[in-house]
Amino acid sequence: MKITLKDGSTKEYQDSLSVYEIAMDISEGLARVACAAEINGELVDLRTIVDSDCELNILTFNDDAGKNVYRHTASHVLAQAVQRLYPEAKLAIGPAIENGFYYDFDMAPLDRAALDEIEKEMKKIIKEGAQLERFTLPREEAIALMKEKDEPYKVELIEELPEDEVISFYKMGDFLDLCAGPHLISTKAIKAIKLISSSGAYWRGSEKNKMLTRVYGTAYTKNADLKAHLDHLEEIRKRDHNKLGREMELFATVDVVGQGLPLLMPKGAKIIQTLQRWIEDEEERRGYVRTKTPLMAKKDLYVISDHWNHYKEGMFVIGDEENDDSEVFALRPMTCPFQYYVYKQSPKSYRDLPCRYGETSTLFRNEDSGEMHGLTRVRQFTISEGHLVVTPEQVQEEFKECLDLAMYCLKTLGLENDVTYRLSKWDPNNKSKYLGNEDDWENMQNTMRELLIDNGVEFTESEGDAAFYGPKLDIQAKNVYGKEDTMITIQLDFVLSERFDMTYIDAGGEKKRPYIIHRTSIGCYERTLAWLIEKYAGMFPTWLCPEQVRILPISEKYHDYARKVKEELQNNNVLVTVDERAEKIGYKIREARLDRIPYMLIVGQKEEEEEVVSVRSRYLGDEGQKPLDTFVNDITKEIRTKEIRKIEVEEK
């Protein structure tokens, strides 16, 4: 048989061999680090027998697929360790994921001490070096085996497999698990492991199912690589907005208020206010007019828009739908239908278009409890929402202007290099999810694709992520843990104007249907705040800080001068406080640094006599003395221009 390797070279063998034996023949070093292989593109175990001509690619930990096999085997080691220490624990699923693996168990929650004990047992199992042996069973025998072992989740998984599915298991010493594989040959190949954390997770991700205990871990081939990853995780934890935002008193959550309903504290509310005023002023400068519409509407409105059919599960419904005499309302999940009726309050001609409506909209979406996290996914949020009613001829230019606004916002916030662009298209195999016909969808998607190309935007395409009424550009960003969320959207809508009977009179006196562009400029304010916390580790650009200057008098004798400095700064719209506590100046400086204040002004006898301030900043450290008016001019310019200063000196 002839084996073609990844580099194009070939090997010929007389007899059938396992992938591992072929790897040994190529190089003993390769066999030692091999994790799995691909035969004609199919992922297989190293123990797989090769008995005919094929293309063979041997995978190591340096390959993504090899890394996944390595970590998937580690998840089985975790499951074996848990069942050794907690025999009553039931097994659910345990896949490899980006940067590690997890396993879900039906058992009581685990604390850090328990994770450490499990990790210790895992290392013992690895040292034992058991071989992983694959075997298959007919469907009924597989179900009987899992029932005998009292593994109800595995029984459920088997019962849902297709009738002709090959049902495979992997045995590892006295432990076996339902698994498609592939796996390493032996546990001894695992060199460095760490259990990271434990949390709750609903079986199959549905809050209707039982809450399980999920254990996260990671595995590497070298201890040095594991250490580097753990150091990286520690840095991530420092930036996690859910942790840092609470420590900085930007927001809080309270059980009796409800999950996904964060309370913005004064500092967080100030940042949101600053962002909101900036966005509203910028949109007005670009020709938007503002609306203010209700937070709820009758069911009838959402029936017209078809949100009732496509989005009802995500809405908070008020009233009894079963009672014909009861009015049924819903909290709004979006503003577009309301703004359509603003448009319809008077006849429009082509001379009135484009109509650009903007609104700072509070919206409500009934997110699953398992999906909610900090400020990134909540049940009530505020968005910089806008809808443009345009003629077909205006689509290209107005889309370009929406894109320009989004890019301006990203650049001003210092986030332009942290995003990717995605053209979200319909799924032609599931047409019932969408309004409109196939030709309309293809034409609109082609239009958006051409607009992105013409504007020099690098983008990917994703089938099935469109809104039900049209394709959209999603501007995506990842949080510190690598989870991707949509930050800003621009959507082309070619169907809702008909459902709402929106019209305009064209130059020839004919009544026409407009197109609609749905867009956000900065997206959801809460999610943007979370993004900014993680981007800047809480050290926001000065213009965004809820406290921009803190004045530190050396002693009580200089409180009057400190108040004079404060008044001057306040008169120039600088957010400033005075620390009048009877504490030593060194303590006050440390406190200000911990509070991430951009500027500290130290004032004493010399500063008062010469009408100067001693400036300490998080950018340059000790900047020395400056005349008060010079400092005022410098900081007001920095705030006005929304400058993002580089932190050049880290004070210890």
C-alpha cells in the first residue's frame, strides 16, 4: 500500500500497519509526540489500522485537532478521578474546548479544595499510564451497559443517536465512557494539567433541565507552557469586567432585583452619561433627529412587524393571551416599529428622504438565565438605536455613512483594532425563519457585500445569522475570555416598509416603498462599558473617567487653596474632588492610584504661594509643578479632543 504524507512524500508498505507504527517508522520522535491522525481528511486514533492507499497526516499538540484530542483525553482522566473520589457522581459530557476542556457531572458543587483533590487524583491516574482501548456495542447492549452503570445522561445520548450509528466506548483501566473519540494511546502522554474552576451548567444548556456541576481544566505538553497559560489567565481575571466593575463600584447586581438587571452605580452611570451625550451630539451633527417612544406596546404592533411570530420567546409579555377581553402588551425588544409610526405621521416625498431617526432606547429581552453575564448580556439595556428611511438610490451612501459613524465611534474609544466584521446572511435551507423571497435576499446580500468591498472592509460571511427581515453587518469583539459578542450592527431591511405601509412620492409623482437601514452607532451602552473596562483594565481615557482629577492637600491649612483649585476646574467642566481626610499625603496618593484617577494635584504652601499645582498622573508619573491655568488648559484640551494618552510610567 502507498501512503502519501502531508509534505507530499510517500511511504510504501507490504502489510497493514497502525498509524502509530507508521509514525514510528517515520521517526521515533514523531511517534512520541503524535496525538492522532487524519486519514483522507478523517480524524482517527493512532491505533487505527491502515490497510490501503491513503493520504496520512500525523497530528501533534502543535495542530489544533491534535491539541483537542490531547485535551479530550484529559477530560476522561478528570471524569475517572471524579468517580473515584465521588462514586455517586453521574457523567454527562466532557469535550475539549478552546484552551482546555470541561466535564459536566450530576453532583454537588465543588469548591477549590475539592478541585485540588481531584487534580491530585488525576495526576495519579496519569502516572498509572493506562491504555485507552476503544470498543463498540450494538445499540441495545450499549443502553443496557449504561443503565447497569446507572448513567442516565449517557442513556439519553445513546437513545437519540441515529439507528445506524456506530456506538463506541473508551476503556481506561477500570473506567469507561461513551465516546466517539479519538483519544491518545495512553494517559502517560499527558504531561501538565490544571483544573481551573467549577461552575453550574444546565444539562444541554436549557434552564428547563437539571443544573449540573461543570469542571474546567487545561492540559499542555510542557509545564512551562502551562505556567504561561495560567499567568495569562491571572491577567485576564484582573481585567474581567464582572470582577473589576464591581470592585470599582461601577455596577452591582442584587438578587431581589433580578438576574440580568444590573444597577449602575454613580461612577458607572457617569460614564454611560458621558458616552450618551457624546453619541447624541454626534448623531445630531450628522443629521439625525431624535425620537422618544414608549417602553411597551400592544401585541398588535409586534404582529404587524412579525416580531410576534419570530421573536415572541425573547419578549416580556404583559397580560393574558388566552383571555380575549384582556389587552396584551409587551416590553419592547427594539424600537423600529415605533419609529415607523413617527415616519407615517405625515406624507413624505423623495425630497424628505433620507429621514434619519435616532433614539437612546431602553430595551428588554428575555435572555436565558444561563446566558447572562455581568453587563455583556442582560435583560434590560440601553442602545444607541437609529433607523434611516431611504430611497433605493440612497442606500449605498447612507450605508457608507452609518459605517463611517460606527468606525468613528470605535476609533474615538480606541477600539478600532479590537473588532472583526461579519456579513450575516439568511439560511436558504430554512426559509420559514425569514420574510421576503429568495431573489430579494440574494440581491440585498449582494448589495451589502459590494458596499463592504467598496469601502475597504475586510469581513467574513456567516449563513443563518441575519435578522428575519434582512442581512446585516455585525461588528464583533471578544471579551477577555475569548467569547465573541456583537457590538454594533448595520442592517438592510427591504420588507418591513410594506408591512407598515410606509411610502413616499418619487420625482415622477409615483407612490413608492422606501428601504430602511437599522443601525447602532456605539451599540449597547452596558456592553460597551464592559468592553471598555476590560480594554483599559479600568484605567479609562481621561474624558471618560467619572473622576478626572483628585486634589490632595498636604494638610488642613491648604484646604482653602484646594477648594479654589477645585472651583476653577469645575468651572471648566472637569470632574474633580478634594481629599480632605486627615491622612498622610503618601496614603492619599496610594488611594488615588488604586481608584485609577488620571490626575492627582498635590497642593501645599509653595503651590498656594505661587498659584501652581504639583501634578502626578498615571501617564508620566511625577510631572512636576505647573501653573494652575496651564494645567486647566492641558486637561480641558485632552478631554475636549478625547485624547487617549499612553501610560508610559507604571508607578510602584
